[in-house]
Amino acid sequence: MPKVKIARKNISLDMTAMCDMAFLLLTFFMLATKFKPDEVVTVDTPSSISEIPIPDSDILLIQVDKDGRVFFGVDGQHNRPAMLDRVATVYNVQFTEKEKYEFSIIESFGMPLSSLKQYLNTPVEARSKFKQPGIPCDSLQNELKEWVMNARRVNNKFKIAIKGDEGADYATMKKVIETLQDQNINRFNLVTSIENRPADMPAKKDDEAAQ
């Protein structure tokens, strides 16, 4: 008897829905992705064997570069305008709503309050050429103290971190730490680069730097 041949049918898949999904996901990631802004200062941190990471949110960051310039920034765009208002009141300076918005979107800055208005009114693409001399933190003019104090009044959950360049001078670092201690802030994080721990050294439970 001849074999019965089973008719073969070509199977086709409709990829329209899959293509639509792929384009929707691509559009979502293009719109939702937030690129990391350019850093206003480059700080090469010293290395250490500490493995305790700093928190991901509610960070108050003080940076000191190799030239001894002090930069300041806080986490959370919503915190910055309120902090600016408080510091501006201390120095009797007024900022417009546009200037407050511009301030809310910058990660950190390093200049006296008297230069801040000019910086905020400088086009974004030209700000990289703006010379930032650092925030004053000496005994005669300690604006850093006001920024720290008023930032903590806006958000008392802020955790303080100091990121100092390995080439930063000791005198500036001492001024920064004394500014914190004057406000009874004796516990803070020191940001360092990770270094391999020696094999014969046991891990500590708390490597967090505190003064």
C-alpha cells in the first residue's frame, strides 16, 4: 500500500506585536534614562581597605580638590531651593525663581554666595569655563558653615561625606573638619577608593570613618 502523505503547512508568525513592544521599550528607556551630569571638580581620592559604602540617598557631600578648593552639594533636587533661601536670608541676598530652579539642578558648586547669581545666570554650556574659587571656610568668612547648617535644617536626615583629593593640603581639610566640629558634627564618612585588604587582616564590622 502506498504511504499516506501528510500535507505540510507553512507556519508563519506575526511579529507585529513583538516589534511594537520593542519600539515601546526603546522609547521608554530613551525618555526615562537620566545621564550623569559632568562633575564640576575632579577629585582623586586616596585608597583604603574600607569596604563600607556610603548611603545612596540623603547625602551632603563636601569635596576638596588638589588646589584646596572646597565644593558643596546635597542630594535631592527638592532640597536645594529651600536651602538656598535660608543661606540667602543670612547674607541678605535675593534670588529669582529662575535662579532657584537653576540652583536646584546643579549637583555641586564651589564659590562664594556673592558669585552664585552670576554663575546661575550663565548659560549651561558656558559654565564649564566659569572659574570657581571654592567656598570660603576660614575663620573670617566661613560660608561653608552656613551651607552645612541650613542644609541640615532643611533635611535632618542628611549624612555627611567628605571627599578629599589625595593631593589636597592638610590645612584645608582641617578647616573643613573644624567647621563640622563647631556644629557638634563628629561623625561623618570619608570617601576613598577601594584597596584590596591584606589576606591576614580580618574584616572590621565598621570601617566607617568617624572623627
